Amino acid sequence: MKRLCIILLLGVFQQALPGQSKDCPLLDSILLDVERLLKQESYVKALDKLNAAREYCPDKSKDIEARTKAVVLAIERKKSQADEALKKANTLIGYFKFGKEKAAWAYDPQLERFAVIDTAGRQLTDFLYESPESFSGGTAIAKVNNQYVILEDRGKEKSERYDYLMRTVGGYILVGNSGEENVLGSRGEYLFNVREPLSPFLQIKNNSKVGLINERGKVIVPPKYDDIHDFSEGRAGVASDGKWGLIDTSGREILKPIYNDIGDFSEGRARVASDGKWGLIDT
């Protein structure tokens, strides 16, 4: 009964059973079935047939064992490929989605570094970068050799490398290097230099014109004045074409530049000069 069950499991049938355990006339057919199942990646069915063949033809156990090892190796290769694909998918899709972008980051676990790749999987940079952010609008920020850089989706470093770099309100990027601070646009283009503090703001400069940003990097006054005084009682003098006016802490111009000079506010008033004469304003 056991032998008949084995033959049925092998998917074959013989009318005469005596003597088959020695000659194994069905073994060649069984092994051909195993090869077919192996090509179809039907590994469980292939192993079932080989296990049954081992019982059916114990004299050929060496040949059967060799085929069994081949199936096991095929299973291990398939598992390794699946693990690698899953790892890549988790790296590229689970955390760094392409979305509408043309580039993303690939990770090398041995180097513990990232590289830029395109949507076809082509590597655009070496594995140099750490702590990258996802690409947005065609650019991304990453760390390299303890400095920060902005990269384009073609893999090119768009900016020089900075000691620190952070995104600010309004899509600006505040960067610093060797004691100098600058403000860049969202794609890494230079906008203006950061100058001395004018509490509670920082003065910025571009093409000889000055403006103000706050501590979060938001532009309060774009660079359009020739000079800006310190604030006093919530107001600051601003110069344009040799004349002085006033702005408040929101950056709003509350007095157009019409005076030759303007002083600090004290107790709600400030001295102003016009045509060689001095007076007081309380605006």
C-alpha cells in the first residue's frame, strides 16, 4: 500500500510492481518532471516528487539527493533576489519616493552612503552623501564630508559646500561658511548676503541695496534701501536716494523717504532734518 501511494504521488502508475525497487524504470521520467517544475519555479512540487522518488527508488538516492540540492539552491537564489529587491524597494520607494521628481536616492549599506539615481535606475553620482532629503522641485539637500550641499536632479552639485544650511520660511535657504552668511533661493541660486544684526532682524544686502530678514529666515524687507538704521520703539529709519523715511517691524513703510536725516525714537518722538532745519515727528 505504501509503495502504491508513493507511485500515485509521483504521478505515474504501473500495472506490475515486483522488482521495480531495484530497476526504477520511472526514475528518468520523474527527474524530467522535476526539471520541468524547476523551470516553472514550482519548488514545493519538485521537492515533493524528489522525496517520493527517494522512497520509490532508494538505490538511486545519490542522484536524487543531487537534484534535491539543485532545487534548494534555486530556492535560495530566488529568496536572495526577492530580499534584494525588497531592500531596494524599501530604500527608493518606502522613504525616498520619486513622485513627480526625476531623481531619488539609492543606499549602499556597506559604504553607509547615498547616491543619486534617475527613474531608470542609472547611478548619477558616487555613493558620497549622508542624511539626504527627498528631491523637491528638482533639488535636494545632503551632507558630504561634514558639510552641506544642494544637488540637482542630474546629480550635479548646484552650490558650493557649506558649514551649515537650512530651509527657511518662504522657500529661502540660509547658508553659512567661514563666518559669512548668505540667503539662497529654493533652487540654490544666490540672492543676498547677510550683514550685521539690526535687532530683532538681520540686515541683508544685494547689489548695494539692503533689506531685513527675521530669525526664521523670512524676508521682512527685500533689499531695496541704501541704508537702514537700528529699530527704536518699533521704528527704523530707511534711506533711499539720499532721503530718509521710516518702516515698522512688519517691514511696512510708514513714512516715505523725504527727510535729509532722521534720528532714533524716544518717548514717541524723533528728530528729523529737512533743508538744513531740524524738527520733531511723532508718527
